[in-house]
Amino acid sequence: DLLLSNSCIPFLGSTEGLDFRTLLLDEERGRLLAGTKDHIFQLNLVDVNKNVKKIYWPAAKEKVELCKLAGKDAQTECANFIRVLQPYNRTHVYVCGTGAFHPLCGYIELG
């Protein structure tokens, strides 16, 4: 219904699966951060398809192999699913992902 009434703009910026796990709204700067499988997106709140920024952050290959050896599904479990997007200060966001069952965290400088 929303598409038919032109009341929304679908996000077209990814050919990967868009299984969003976490979102962080930054109204002050007009952006939305979205965490998904192996990616972090920075989207414009006015038009989500304009100036899309994307960080590719996969799990380490050796961690993916260990995950598969443990009997986990390579497509649905052995990836870096972004779970935490937390403001740290005015210039950085704290980010954590599953890392194929070996969690990893870091800081992203926004710009």
C-alpha cells in the first residue's frame, strides 16, 4: 500500500540480504546507521538512496571456517552480524558484531 501510494522510498542500495539487526537514528545530522550481515550502512534520512555509505566488515576467514566445522550453517550463522551501534561521542560510534561466534567490536569514525 505504501509503495502504491508513493508514501515511501524503498532502500535499493544493497544486493546483499537486508536482514537489519540494529539501527541507530541520528536526527541531528539527518542520518540512519543500519547494521546487517557483514555490513554497516549510513543512510540519508531524507532519501535513503542518496549518498549511501557502506562499510564491509566480515568475520575473519579462519573464524568462518571454525564456525562451519562446528556444524553451523555457512550462510545464516557464520558471518559477522552487526548487533550493536551505540553513540560513543560526537565523532565515533561503538560497533559490535557476532564475528562468526567470535564477537568483535570497534569504533567507527563518522564523516
